[in-house]
Amino acid sequence: MYYRLTYISSSDKARLGDCMLNGNKALSIGQGTVCDLQLPESEMYEPELYASILPQQTADGQLSPSGGWYVTRRSDSRHVMVNGEEVGIAQSLNSGDTLSFSDGEQVEELKFEVFDDGDYDVSSGFVYKKHQSQRRYFLVTVALTVLAIGIAAYALLAPREQDLRHLDLNAFCQSTYHVVVDSVYLECDMVVDGVHTLTVTEAIELEEVAEGTAFLTSDSLFVTARHCIEPWINDEEWDGVPDRNKMSPEVRLATTAETENRLAGYQKYRLRAHCVISKGLERYDYYSTDFSMNKSRDMVMRLGTGEKVFYWRTIFPIAHRRDMELGDFAYVKAAALAADAVKSEITLADWDDLVTFAKGGHQDIAVIGYPLNDNDAEMVSVVYGNLMAFEYHDSLQAPVGCLQLSAPINPGNSGGPVFAKIGDALKVIGIVSKADGRASQGLFWAVPVTEVVTMHAHGDYVEEDSVTYRR
């Protein structure tokens, strides 16, 4: 015995007729990667779980021999209804019922039907089926076959270029550095003797330092990932609950600063981290506030309850805001190195370079960094992979989201340069951001380096225009 959920109404018209088959396993419904059955995202809410369909069980915890399922609501942000009636906590489902979800504007409706015809193997788990005609399936198959033959022929006949793995990258390794954040300071704008003064109100030494990679460019810029020097913007362990015992110290200070600034209506508090960029005997000290960043795509989360509201700033994207993570970069003018005549051979790709590489047939990449693994943390390493995807607006000369790349990277590689061969030159096309949590292995995101090039060309400043979301 199994059930089938079929889309009968959806804001995504292409889904109509699509269905999900399931036997005796729980099914999570909502938006985001944690859901087996995903619904289109709402502009008002962070991705979350809305409801679950569970198999009925006997008193001893075994599956009911007669089958049967019920739906339980998991969120108050959407209406969860069966046959148009709101579900309280849980409600049984019968064959022919209509299960619907609404945020007040958009409505998703699915038909729940039960079958016992032997056409479905319960042990296979969830089965998702696209609704399409046989003719369409045949045409798509033929097109893919022709495309595969064309790619194979091109691969055999195209002239071979020198493999990236055989090129000498030692000069680029010499311009790649280890970056560490060891302490964070909360400063408050106070009036002392009639003068506005930034005064440190709290300072913390991180129990576990934040580590990553930075690289020096030919025009004396230290470039890294923003989350490497602002470790409070990407805390993956914290669940958003305003319990100080569950927050890391740096996140606690970040929420304090963001909340107080919003209540005051101006930048009353400032958070800054002490950053050390080093390689061998070289050491350069900076504060995170020395770096140029693009905060125009930041997401400010409104958390807590109506009685106790607080705010937290992040660059983690939600599904319909893929551009957010483009802000995961930071750079600072390395004036001391320029004065000491420390030179770098690392050059940044411009927009034409990046598009040329993305459209090319050979999309090999090399990533240099300081991965945190069993090896010496001070040892720079090089790993290789490929460009998997890059979406952009050609007419606007702007990326839609980050570069998706494959390579065996590890924590610590964040902020490192992604090299590609463009023509006869090796240039940086991206800055390592983070691993792709939805992938099984080896996929990560990198910020297109054109974000740095564009901002640097416009005076190292972009006006902040963050968007506030609530749970």
C-alpha cells in the first residue's frame, strides 16, 4: 500500500501533474533543502518545514497493518489545510483528500490518493515523477544523444592545451597567505567631553580561532572571504534561539550590535575583529574594519518573539536570494608591502576573461590555500577541479550567483584564489566561499573575482542596502 501526492494547483505552473509516491516513510514538506517535497519560497520567510506526513502506527510502535497516514503541522507561518479546513496539530488523511498550503497570497494544492495495486515498491522510498508526454521524452532523448555525440567528437578533434596540473604554480603559492582571527571587539559611539568617541565596551578572545586563506594581488591588495575576517556572519551551529548559552561569543556580540543599531536608528555600535595575515616569517596585522566589503546584499534576520526581538546579519543565501553570497569577499590595500616592494604575480580576471573561460571547452581550475586537515596548517597546498556552473546576466555584465566548482577543498581553503588558464595567462577567477552542503562531495562555491574588480574600480565603496527577513 502506498500513497501518491499530485500537484493540482501551484504558483509554479510547470509542476502541475507532477507527483510524489511514498510508502511507509515520513515525508517532510516545506521550502529549503531539508524537505523531501519542496514548495516555492515565500518572500516573507526564511526557508522552513511546514508539515510532515507520517504513517500510522500500532500501540507497540509498529506500522499499522491496514496502512493509513496523517499530516501534522510543523509551522505557524503558513496555513496547512485538508479539504480547505485548517489543520490544528495533526489530522488523518484519506484517499481523495486535498492537502493545501498558503502564505495568504499563493496556494499550493496537492491531491492525496492511496493505492494498493502493486505498481510501487515500498522499499524504494520516495519516487518523484515528472508529468510529460512520451513524445516530449523521445525528443529530449534524441537531442541529448546528438549533443553527446557532438561533445565526444569535439573532444577528439579539438587541439589539446597544456594541462593545468603540469604548470608551475610556485610563484602564486608565494603570494598566498594564512589568515587568522583571534579576538573580537565591541565598540560604542559615546560622547566624551562633547566629542564622539568609539570606546571598547567588551573584548573577547576566541576560544577557537577562525582560520582561512588570503592572497596578494599584483596591485597590492590582500583579498580573502568576508566570513574569514567576520566569523560571526556564518555561524552554522546556532539555531537562532536568543539563548546566550547557545550563541558563540562573537555571534552574541554581533546580535547585540545589530539590535542596538536598529533600535537607535544609527550606527551606535561597531564590531571589529583582529586579523593576522601571515606566511613564514611575514606577518601583517589588520582589523576587519580596515577591509572593503560589499554589504548591499546582506540579509538581516529578525529573530525572537514580539516581546523580545533581536537582529542578526548574515550572508547565507536563501533559495530565492542566490546573489547574497556574492558579498562573501573582502580586501584591503597592503600599503606596507607596496612600500617594502613585495611583489605578486597574481592578477584578477576581468568580466570578459570570466565569460570567455565559462564558455570555453577546457574549464580546469586550481585552488591554492591552507586547508585545515591532518597536515601542517602552515603548509600551502594546491588542489585541482573544474568549473561546474556559472549563471550571469550577459547584457548587464553581472553574475546571478557564485561560481560552482568541483575540487577536494577543506575548511581553511575559504578566501583562497581559484586559478584558471585564460588564453596564455593564469588568472584568478574566484574566491573560495564555502562547500555546497546539498552535494554529496567535492562541490563548493566561489565568489566571482569580478566583484572585487568592480568595487575597487568604483572607489572601494558600495552603499549598504540590506534586506530584513523574519522567521
